[in-house]
Amino acid sequence: MLSTVPDVIFKTRVRDESIGGDNPFRWQDVSTDDIFKGKRIVVLSLPGAFTPTCSSAHLPGYDAKYQELIDRGVDEVYCVSVNDAFTMYQWARHLGIKQVKMLPDGNGDFTRAMGMLVKKENLGFGSRSWRYSMLVDDKKIVKLFSEPGQTDNCPDDPFTVSGVDTMLEYLKHNK
């Protein structure tokens, strides 16, 4: 297992009112240091936007209990998926996500370097992230909750250990 998060650049879109018009967003490169350096971060990573478990339980659970995570000493919560910035934005909008920050890993660079990129060709998804969550403190991976059975073309979509309740229970006992 990695001891620190990999150094990558995320291709993000940020609102910039100076642009005007119907789409006031611009591209902005965000580094791993920008997100993790000097901060305590919870990451949830999942196979894809608009997919059933990701949309019904995983992401909404973290958003619903965001304040509890903050109250336990977390600085921010990020959702990583091997999807582009446009898809991540629309998915968060569709679900009404208010707190969790969406982090597109469109090329899978972060996910690959984490050792979590799996093939989901059996579902027509190409390569995607295995489902996991982790606590990161100043780029150091403190705790990783990876779903069991990580394999290419897994016929199941396990969701047993990476949910918000597992993370909260861990934080309760490990400050």
C-alpha cells in the first residue's frame, strides 16, 4: 500500500464570473499538493457518476454527514471518480451535493497511481476506480478502506467498508 498520495495534476473547472455568459467556468489545474498538503482530507472514490450505488448511497452519505466529519477534525471531503469535470459537475448538481467537493480524474492518473484502477469492460465502463475511502493527513495516507475483492471486471459492486459511517467510526476512535 502507498504511504502517501501520488503527485498528479487534476484538470478541474472553476466558476469565474469575469467570464460571463451561460458557462462562466475556466479550466484550472489543481495539484495533489493544492488539495492535500498541510490538511486533513477524507477522500471517497467510486466507479462512476450517475451509477446506482455511487448515486444512491456512497456520495450522498458523505454529503449528508459532512459536518460530522468536519467536527472530527477533517478539513475537507473530496469525491474522486474517473470522470471528466463536466460530468462530475452535472452529477453533483443532479444529486444536490452541497458540501463534498468533486474531483475529476478523467484520465485516471490519480486512480492508477493509487493502484485502484480496474477494468469494468464487462459493464462497458472501460477503466474506472475501485470503490474506496481514505483519510489523508498532509499527503500521508493514514487509513484506507478498500472494498473487498478488487479485481478487473468484478461482477459485483461491493459497498461494505467505504461508506461514511465506517469513516466516522474510525475518526471517533483515532484522532
